[in-house]
Amino acid sequence: MSVYSKLACFVGGTLFGSFGIKLLSSKDAKKVYVHATAAGLRMKDSVMETVTNVQENAADVLASAKELNEERAAKEAEESEAAKVEDVEA
């Protein structure tokens, strides 16, 4: 690469960097940042509502599963006791 092309790249990068900083700190850019941040916060609220609903549903499912297991264990215990009584009587 020749010295001129290196110098041109440096000057172009410097000008683009200076212009870029001015562009990124402009009032219009700040408005875009505010709107994007507000949209992100709204999305976060929506996601958190969904997470809360999923957690509540999971808690309900867990409670129902525990209840079902307790009922099944009680039924099996009754059947076991009935079988023991029949064995003793026979």
C-alpha cells in the first residue's frame, strides 16, 4: 500500500469518525435512543407478565400433581390393607 493510500484512509477515517460522533450526539439521534429504550422497557414489562403467568401455571400444575400422587398413594394403601385382610380371613 502506498503512502498516499494510507494517508487517504487515515483522513477518511478521521472525517468519518468526527462526523459519526456529531451524528450520534444530535437531538434526532437522542430521540431515536429514547424511543428505542421506551420500546425495550415496554417489551420487558410484557415479557415479565408472561413469565409471571407461566410461573403461576407451573405452581398450579405442581400442586395438582402432588394432590394426585397423594390420592394414588392413599388408594394403593387401601388396596394393600384390603389384600392383607383377605389373606388373613382366608
